[in-house]
Amino acid sequence: MRDAERVVVAGAGLAGLRTAEELRKRGFGGRITLAGAETRPPYDRPPLSKKVLTEGVDPSLHADFGALEVDFRPGEAATGIDGGVLVTERGRYPFDHLVAATGAEPVALPGPGRQRFLRTYDDALALRGLMRPGLRLAIAGAGWIGAELATAAARYGCQVTVVEAAPAPLAAAVGAVAGARTAAWYAAAGVELRTETAVASVEPGGLALDGGHWLAADEIVTAVGVRPAVGWLAGSGVRLDNGVAVDQGLRASLPGVYAVGDCAAFESRLFGRRLRFEHWDVALHAPEVAAASILGADEAFDPVPYFWSEQFGRMLQYAGYHGAADRLAWRGDPAAEKWAACWLSGDRLVAIMTVDRPRDLLQGRRVIASGDPVDVTRLTDPAIPVRDALAALSRGPRRPTASRSRDSTAGSEAGKRGVPGGRPPGPTQVWQGSWCGTFEWWHRLTPRPTLSSANGCHSLR
């Protein structure tokens, strides 16, 4: 009997909460325990480097554990598995199904000096309290978080210096060629950017840099990346491969164990490899598949992931995966205010990053999902819609656009979540709301990925 089964979720972030919600939504009547390392109830992470820093907004997801009939255990980090029991710092929880949703943890730099991070709500509140004009702030890492933190700190009047070991900002995320196009934004915002500058050690009062150089700082924030928080699974029999290695149904190698969110390395049929993303979109939708697998359904997680970043007055949006791309093409002039970078593998679009071109991102994500070849000449012409760059369409009249499905974000109950005039966002609605400032209007236009069926088809709502 399913109603007698016990599901334990390790990790109480968005992915953990969404797993509990999806199980209840799909009719699971058994016991659900949600154990989280932090003492706070679940909250959303994207606002931490945005509106929490600049405006102090509350990113809480306002979960109603009573209504969900979930036994919430805050302040209990997972420490291991003992047979069919999750072991935490303060308790033991027998399970029939275990979902790993422990996310990722920031990478620290060597040295005895104090280094702060921007990973938790408490981290963001602490940094917000430090911001003041003239504060000498050193940020190690010019990735997404480093850029967003620099943006916020510059607005406070801080003296911000960002050091990056790679030759360009965002090099680890999108490559040095595309990342270099964002470098000029730092100086324009009054932020000093030092690329090809590695940190040798974090010291009291500043950073010791390679080559014997010194950067004095009042505060230091390390933003050089994260690693999946799966150390608690070492020796458990669960296969680890840059996270918890799971199949398309998000099942781990140990029967009864699943993984979702930042710690899950899943098999992507669309991109032909195992992938792990630290994206909010993955944490939002992967629990749909995990819940289905727990309940015996055969569904597959095969998304076109997307990510967004607000930095220096611009909105960057990225969809797809460019790791296997063999060509980078520009859509528009990357020296202009609005442009897009398009990565291709052969004649297929596999990733797109846009700067203040939300419609390109929306259409590009659909083109990536289709897997169809594109006409690169049309793709790189910003006057031609991305959807019209499909090679088949370039040879004849464009087919009429299919009507949006009944549960698309426009005109549906889901589309009313968090939208002015709609219902106030609740725990299952919060994805449609926004604490991300200018992203709010675009986010309501973004297609939500449906679940891929077992036959390998993938589509977008």
C-alpha cells in the first residue's frame, strides 16, 4: 500500500519542497519527512544575489507543512545512510524512498583570513548589513554570483575589486570568448576587474595574489563556484559522479534512492551525456519526475535548462548546454546594448545566451528542444525571429504557430500565480512570482518544460 510507505527528503530547499508538493499533488498518502541543514524553512535562492541584497526582500517560499502533512525537520543536516534509514545530525528516519536534495556548497579558497560566501539567506543578510559607501570589497570570482554581487555593491558605493583567474568574466560558465563581451560592463559601473589574476591565499586584511601581489580589502567574498553536497552519501552504495548519478527517471544506483536539484547528475538524451546544473529551473521541475518515479510511473527528465542573471543593468538569459558545441555565432553586434550568442553543434542550435533580448531566448529554447537544423545566416540576423532560422522554414513559408497548451503560463491557473491580479503565491505557486526585479515580466513569457515521455520525445509547454 502506497499510503503506508515513507518518503524521506534530505534537503529543504526548493527542490526538496517541490518533491513533497509533487508527491501530494499526485495522490501520495504516505508519510513525508523533510530534513534540512538550515534552521530556516525553504526559500528561493535566485533573489539572494539580487533583491535580498539591494532591497532586503524576503525570499521565503511560505511552505504550509500542515496542509502538506509534511514532517519538517530544520537544522538537521544529513550525515549518512544506515540501511533503509537516513541519519542526520539529530535523528534517524526510516524510509521506503529517499530523495537526495542537498544541493551544493561553496568552494573555499586557501588561507587563514575570513572569507564570506553568498549561498544562503543568512549569507545575503550579513552582506547586506555590511554594504556602505567606501567599503573595500574584494570578490574572488567573476562568475554569475560574483558579477551580481559586484552590481549590488557598486550601487551602495562600495569600492569593488573583482579578481578572476580566467582570462574573462563568466569564462567557466559560457567560455572566455562570450564572457569577454561582459568585461567592459565592470568599468562602466565603477568596478575594477582583474582577469588572469589567481588568489594564492585569503589573509587577514586582504588577498595574497599569485606573483607576490597584494589586494587590501575590508571584506572578502569568495565566489569561485560550488560543488555538489553529497559527501554524506560516501560509502552508501549510491554511485557518485559529479553529484548523485541518476537515470532519466532520477533514480540513483541504490534502489529506492532518487536525487533532484543541484546535486543530481542526470542522463540527458537531448544532449547525449550526463549533466548536472545548478539552475533554479532544474530544482523546480526535476521533482515532478522524481515523484512520478516514486509512484511507479515511467517519466523522464530531459530539459532544455535555462538560467538568468541580472548584472550591471542588463538581463542575461541562457538556455541549453554548449559543452559539445563546435561553433559560436553572434546574433547582433556584441558591442551593442542588445545581442545574443548562439552555440551550434553542426547545424543544430544547442545553446543561446541573450542580453536584453528575451524573445530570442524564448524562441531559441524551443528551437534547441526541437533538435532541428538551423540556417546560420538567418540565425545571426537579429531582424529575423529565431524561430524562423529553422532550416526547414527558411526554404518555404513558415508554418502557423501552434496554439499554446491549456496549461501554458498565459491564460491558465498556473499563469496567474504571483501575477498582479492573480492569487497570492503559495508554496506550489512561487515559481511564477518574482523577487528578481526586471526579470518578472520576462519570466511569465518563458515556456515551462513538460516531462519527456519514455519514448524519448521532449517538448515545451
